[in-house]
Amino acid sequence: MSTEGEIRLTIKSRLQSVRLMGTAINGVCLAAGCDQETAAMVELGVVEALNNIVKHAYQNQPEHQVETKIEIEPNRMVFTITDSGLGLAGWEKPSLEFDPNDLSSLPEGGMGRYIINSVMDKVEYISGKDVNTLSLTKML
Amino acid sequence: MNITAKEIDRVLVVQPLEKRLDAAIAPAFKGQMVDYINQGQNKLVLNLAEVEFVDSSGLTAIVSTLKSLGLGGGEMVVCGVGQNLTNLFKLTKLDKVFKVFDDEKEAVDFLRS
């Protein structure tokens, strides 16, 4: 019997709290029928998004809230993350080009957005007057 | 952060004892690695056997260490890489960059040779 349904989790805007959310996401993915590798990748994608929100939308101020709604459907999982911080541009996938034989060309930034877009099948972001909504979809 | 370091024939083996090398801890990890380099270490094995989760911040700290060492004439290799980190290396194409060994002894022997 597959697991379907919805769960909402709220954390404070602290990187330590993102860890907790990551662990929870992993557990929910496993309960939804994902194998361990997929659960780990989905956890990573959501953690990267939450890190961006904590660091950039809330500028590392720890007293705000970030809500993640997880919807489990027969063929997909949807993670809807809402915050009331600064609107962020640039959720699209960057290029990650480098020469593996040239150490100076190795990336030291931008990998978070690359990971989110590589792991998730759809990434959508809307910045509103009082709330920003990031929607991440993973097909099962 | 919780990290151990031991020297074997001028090769420094560094092992983070944290399960997650993530945004919360990456600055401390990077700072520690910078200290080792500033102390003159230039052959380094990064043993990640205890690490179960790495995000882009952790990965950036590892890459930064590799660059600092390599561009300064030194070398860093990695061992104890679990499946999650292996997948992340492949996803970011960094699997073509890091020398990865199955165990610490192999990694140390490579840098000693």
C-alpha cells in the first residue's frame, strides 16, 4: 500500500534547523516508497533550497519561520516552501562548466542551485508582496 | 567541529567525525583545513568514512581545500566516500576531479609514493 497525503513542517530560519528538516524529508521519502539513494538526493535538494532561504531570504536572521509542505501523490512528491523574507532571483539552473585538469577553474559557488535543479523535476518560484513560494516537484 | 588529524610519514590524515558536512558546519571545517595548510601540511588524505551527508557548502569547502593545496604544489586525496557523496560527485561532475580511494591505507600509500 503506498503512502499518500500531506504533511507540513515549520522550522526557524537557522541552518541547524535545516538539518532537522533534512532528516525529516529523508524519512518521509522513504515512507513514500523511495529507495535510499533517491531519498538522500531529494533530502539534499530540499536542504539546498532551505539553506538559500535562510542565508539569503532571511539574511541569516534566526527568528523567522520557514514552512515546508510535503504532498505525496502516487507518482510524485511536491515540496512547497514558503517564507516571508526577501524575494530571491536566480532559482534557474546555472551552468557548471570547469576543466577537471585545471584546479583554478573548479567551482566554489552556485552548486546549490545546480543541485536543486538537477535533483528535482520541476522548480517554480513566486515572490509575492508578503510571501515567497518555492515549489519543488520530484516524480516518483 | 569534531575532527581528528594524524600524521603518517608527512601525510596528514584528516577525518571529520561529523555525520553532516553541511552549511551549518562548513565554515568551521574550511577554517580547520586552512589552519592545517598554513601549518605547512601539503599532503592530505581526507577520510570521509563518518560523513553521511554533504551539501553544496560542504562540497565547496572540500573543493576549496583541494584548490588551495593543489595550486600551492601540494595534493589532497579522499577516502571513505559513501554512496551519497559518490552520487553527489557524479552529479556535479567532480568525480573527474577527486582521487578517491577505498581505504585510508591506500590513500596514504599513494601520497607517500
